[in-house]
Amino acid sequence: MTRTSSAPLRSPVAALLAVLLAASGVLLGAGGAQAAGYRYWSFWEGDGKSWAYATQGPSLVRPDDGTVQGFRFAVSEDSADADRPRHAPDFGAICADTPAKGGAKRVALVIDPGTAEDAPAGEKPPALRTACAQVAPDASSAEALASVAKPLRYDSSAMICAISGYPKSGCGEQVSGDGSKKDGSKKDGSGKPTDDASASDSASSAPAADDGDSGGGPSAGLLLGIGAVLLLGVAAVFQARRRR
């Protein structure tokens, strides 16, 4: 009787295992896709010594007088992976030649178009530059930027696509790759910002290996998902055998 009942069971079990393997392949494929990055202008806030990724967009932030803000164009997977501006957030140095004026505030800006490696095909990034915007007291960061770096280009969701006309096209498009950085800045952003506004694009180094997971492999959540699918499959097979 055992041999008679096991024969019909083999086909459903084989089909179930095939489905589980296919599902695992899809999940692993999704994990590989996570390694892709996005090419965009990131927005930063400086405290005089270091940079922090802004939690709001420049159209929402209304900086105080004496604030330092930065914009960096690069390919990044997310905010944790984003490259910081390659210039120190030094308000005194940036706004040294712009005296305070009544009825206006000064906002120091670092505009870093990034490196040739991150540039769209056929385009060359302009030089990193700084500017001291003198604007109305209630002006937003976007308005301060517009006062010194026109033309700006936005998409329908108010995301900055271009500063001073760079890049000519595209906006936050996905870029495939392994996430490695070639301009010398660490992926975790822990490297000190450079005081030299003419930082060279050729000053490249290997990507940081601080966390050991920059290769874009499957995340822990993804592996747990695969494990759950396989456990369900094993349970189904066990249950089918018990019913024989």
C-alpha cells in the first residue's frame, strides 16, 4: 500500500518544489536589483564641521541666517549611501565677502556637481563651487539656491533635477551597478569633507568596506522571506505524507 500511494504523490511534490525554487529565484533576483542606484542631487545641512543628510526637501526648509547647506550630484542607492559635498561647511569662509545687511539673511551654499563617473552619458560635471546667498528672512533653501545657481529644473514632485543647468536631462533615474564609489568619499559618509573646492575627479579609491555589505547582496529580510517560503513547502510535503 505504501508503494501504491507514494507514486501519485511524487508529481505534486515535484511540482511544489519547482514552484518553491522559482519563488526563491524571484526573491533573490529582487535582492540583486537592490544594488542599483539613482542619479540625483542630494540635499545636505552643515554644522560648521560636518554634513548631515537633510530630512526635508529644500522647498520646505527655511534656513536661519548663518546656515550652511550643500547639494551633491551623484549615484546613490539611498540616503545612507549618498556622497557628501566635497567642501567643508564653513560659513565664515564662504560668506566672508558678503557683509550682513538689514532685512536679509545669508545662507552659505556648497554646490558639488560630483565626478565624471557619476555624470550622465555625454556630459561633464562643472567645477564644485560655493556661494553666499543673501535673501529675504523667510526665504526657503530652494529660493536661496535659485538666487545664485539658475537655471534650476524640477520634476512634477518638486524634486530638483538640475542646478545651473546640470545635468541637461534626466531626474533621479535608476542606474545599474555594484554601488562602488570612485571619487574617494566613503559610502557611509564618514570621510572628512575636503577644503579644496577644486577636488579632482581622478582622486579615486576603492569603496569603503566598513560594514562589509556594500556588494548589494540579499538583505536579511529577503533571506528570512525565502526561509519562510521553504518552511511552508516542507510543511506542505510533511502534511501530504501524513495523509497517505
